[in-house]
Amino acid sequence: MTIRLVLAGCGNMGYAMLAGWLKSAKLEPSAVFVVEPNAELRQRAKHLGCRATADAAGIPADAVPDLVVIAVKPQVIREVTAQYKRFGDGRTSFLSIAAGTPVATFEEILGELAPVIRCMPNTPAAIGKGMMVVFSNPLVSDDVRRFVAELLSASGVVTTIDDEGLMDAVTAVSGSGPAYVFHFIEALTVAAEKAGLPTETAKLLAMQTVFGAASLASESGEEPGVLRQQVTSPNGTTAAALAVLMGGDRLTKLVTEAVEAARLRSIELGK
């Protein structure tokens, strides 16, 4: 059987992406070979119909995959990537979804012929609602770029950047961004409870309001500022609340400070 893709790591993100590829028929299970040392995680890959092994040595000796996807934690990235050095002759491309690990690290390990793609996904990719940002080294062919974009589209929206240095900003905005939104839901829930609403009602109102507002912003075609103005009647309840959030650019400054802190930490972790 032909192996088109090797997935190195079948944890939460790797498994979610794999399930998306198969569900959307972007890949057939027979075209995927999974390498996962954890027996339980390896078994669930087999349940999807994929072949799986505990380490890279289990990949057939004559295999030349189109793509090796590195989906492991940054702490073990060097150790894991080194196991695939035999595919570094230029015929196989590599896609990494490990946060903070630069393309240069993979080039150092795999050799100067390896086409390398770096992707920063976020956790909503697990339900097909993610944001994936991609950077490729010059060795990646147009066909491979299209193939990878097609695969990643099963997990959400895909865009590219030409300057890898911007990946730290990407990490700070869309990589860490879901946590900011989750915390806003938490804060809105607390505020709702303090306003007298029962806990379950407060949770429902906070979560559905954020979901509905984000969906409207995505689907309406209007700028978020226009949508905000449409909700805000002069001297009304929304205006009173926004006077608190927007007074002195309070919320914008706070979010900007938070993103900058995340960006600087991303730079530190990548060294």
C-alpha cells in the first residue's frame, strides 16, 4: 500500500486533525501511517482504519511519503524529528504544528534538502473551527502547498505568511486567543451572576452571546465596529456599558498589552 502521509503523534490535536482529514475524505485511511508510542492513542488511530506503529522504525523501509506531519510537544521535537531524517532527501515534505519551533530547527535536523512547512493552529481546530497560519521554506513546491492547505482546511480557515518572524504575533493572537475569549465568557458569567441571574442561566447567556456575536461578525460581511454601532443606541444600555469598556481605550489597551506579553513569551520559548 502507498503511504501518502505519516502522522508523528496522535494526541489531541493530531487525532483531531486526522479525524477531520478522513471525515472530509481528503485522505483515505489506507494512505495514512500513524506513529504513536502510547498504546491507547495508537489504538484509536487504528479504529479510524489507519495503520499505526509505536515508533518510526515501524514504517516500511520502501515508503516515501509525500508528507510527514510532526504533531508532538515542542519539548520532544528534536528527538522525534530525528527519527525521520531518512526522509530528508527532498522527496518528502514536512509539516510541523509544534508551537514555537522555527523552520531552521527542522532544516538543521533533516538536512538542507528538506521542504518544511510550519503551521500554527489553535484549539478550535479540534471541531473544524480553527485558525491555521502557515509559513513554508523555499523548497516547498506549489503542489505540496496546495495539498497542505487542502488538508488543513478540514480543521478551519487557512492563511499564509511570508515572514516567519510574524509567527510569534500569530501565536499571541490566534494561538493563545481562544483562552482570552474563554476568560471573557468566564468574566461575563460572573457579571451575570452578580446581576442576579442563576448560574446556569448566566453561563448560557454568556456563552451563546459570544458565539452568536462571533458568528454574526463572521457571516454578515460588516466590520465589527459597524456591528457594534448598530447595537448601540444613543444613551442606551449598551452605550452605558461601552463607556466603561471603551473609556480611555481601556479594553483595547488591555488586550494589546496581553497580546504583546504573549508575543514576547513566544520569542523566548523559540530560542
